[in-house]
Amino acid sequence: MGSAKGAKKARQVREKNIKAKIQSAICIQQLYGDKITVRNIAEQAQISTTTAAKYLREIRKNNSNI
């Protein structure tokens, strides 16, 4: 596997893990009845607010109930 393929695969794995963290944080926020905000998701998932905003925007685009 070349370095480009390895980097692409690593990026995909990292992205998958971040999306799972965000989805988990969203479920926790919904369970407790808290407002789903970028800051709340970032703190719960332990990621930066910029990353949380990026993926939350993508998740909201695909799911209308969030």
C-alpha cells in the first residue's frame, strides 16, 4: 500500500471515529433533554468546536430531526 492510499485509509478511519463520537454525544444530549449545540457536542465528544460544527452540519443535512 502506497503512502497516499495509507493516508486516505487513515483519514477515513479518523472521520468514522469522529462521526461516531458526535452521534453518541447527540444521543446523550437528547436523552438528557439538553439543547444540541456545537459547543455542547464538542465538549461531550471531546473534539474541537470547529470539527463539531463541520460534522454536525453534515449530520443535520442528512437527518431532519436533529
